[in-house]
Amino acid sequence: MKNILLSPWSAVFACAVLSTLADTLGTVWWEQKKTWVLLAILGLSPLDFLAFGYVGCHFGLAKASSLTNTLVVIGPILVGILVRGELRQLSLVELAGMALAVSGIALLTLFSPREVS
């Protein structure tokens, strides 16, 4: 039985979550300058890089970068739109670019071989 916590796809998700959290906290730190926020960012960053390394060793660097970095873009976009109410600040061209990023993730995920090293 495989351990789902150690699966490469779980690590892709972990990278996205850790990076989104660090990006969001980075914005909060620059707005509020609270020490605990900065310490949280410093604690999260190494975990994000370690998770990315795990993904890279299973998918290869190119695919790992495309999967995780695209999700890393989408996570903060969703936080900005849904949590911080920034939708009205985005142009149609920017929204179209975001939709293309989501499409790229779908293509990479749906058409990837099921066997991952």
C-alpha cells in the first residue's frame, strides 16, 4: 500500500500550499510589519524548497517546475481574488492570462503518464 503523504502529487500540492502561504504572508508582512509574520515566512520557505526538490526528483526538473510554479501562481491569485477582494483591480487581459495558466495545469495533469519514478 502506497503512503499518500509521500506521493509526488502530494508534494506538488504541498509546494503550492506552502508557497501560497508564504506569498500571502509576505504581503501581510509588508502591510503590517509584524515579527511573527516574518518568522513564519522564514520557517515556511525551507519546507517549500525541500518539497520542490522531492517533486523534482520524481518528475524531473522541467515538469516539476511547470507543475509547481504554475500552481504557485494560481494559489496567490485565488487568495487575492477570493480573500482580499482584488478582482476589480484585474483587467480582462490579466484574467485571460490567469485562465491560460489554469489550462496549462490541466494539460500537464491530465496528459501526464501515470507512472512516476
